[in-house]
Amino acid sequence: MFLTKDTNLKISDRLPEEYFLEIESAHPGALASQWIPMDRELWKIENYPNFLEARKQLLADALNKKMEELLHGDSGWLTATSSFERMPVQIGGSISNEDEEQELKAINQWVENQSLPKGLIPYTFTNQEDGNKQAIFDLAWPSGLQEELSQPVAVLLNEGPEVVAFASQSGFRVFTEVDAFKKYVRTDVLGEE
């Protein structure tokens, strides 16, 4: 919690279970804005480890929400559980059916209509060091939508979290929803309002 000098002097050596109540009464919402758990049992000194765990979860939830906003609603990365180092060498990925393939082609056509280069359907991600194929991305721009000026981009439809996480950890800006991808193109690449 962020305290002013005056507040810190008023609190002195009192317990959180005492002064948290005063702060919340005087400034409703102040504790929540600082990611302080509102369960009063957690404010007791003997519950400090549980307080830290609850606060950690509040902070993680706030960070995940902010990341989702920054990624234009793409939350597929939230379900990834394994790190890049622990992932198997071959994780798969594929275009699941003809409808999905048609949707990817329509996205590519839309991109071309924006005077941008078409992406690769599908794109095989290969390890630069040993040349082994590691994953297949539905649609990708490995050099970015503005070649060498923007980061690599991948559109992954109906893929599992391991493919989404792998693409993201390999440096790709990943989109699992068409509308989020188009918004990115319009605002970040084309600079439209």
C-alpha cells in the first residue's frame, strides 16, 4: 500500500486490522485500489501469508486484465501453462476444416485490400538453429505486416493454448479472434482512429 508521510505517522505501530478499517471508512475503495484483500480475517497479523497469497491473486488478475486490454481482447495466452523451455519440440497446430480455411483466406484478402502483404496459410515455424519444424500457425506474417517494421503476427483460430503460447513466446503478436486482429491492423498498423 502507498502511504503518505502523514498517514504513516498516524498509523505508527498499529496493526493493519485496526487502521485498514479507518482508511476504508474515511476513503471508500482506497484499499481495493491498492489491491488489498477485503476479507478482514486476512488483515490479522497471524494470517499474513494468506494475505500475501490473496493480494498476489488480485495483482495477477489486474495485470491479466490490463494485458488483455493491451492485446485488444486476445486472452488465449492466459490459459497457457507451460513455459517455452519445457514445451515439446513439436507442438502441432493445423487448419481444422474447410470453413476455417475459407475464413483465413477472407482475412488474407481483407489484409491485401488494406494494401498490406498477404500472410502465409499455413505457416510452418522452424527452429533457426537445427531446422526442425516446431509448429504450424494458421496464418502468419513472420516478417510483420509492415516487413521488418513491425513484429511478426499470427492469426490462430481454434488452436489449443500450447500453440498460442508457443507463437507468443516465439515473438509473434498472436490473435485468436478476427475482430481483434482487424482492430490491430486498423489502429496499430494503418494508424486509423
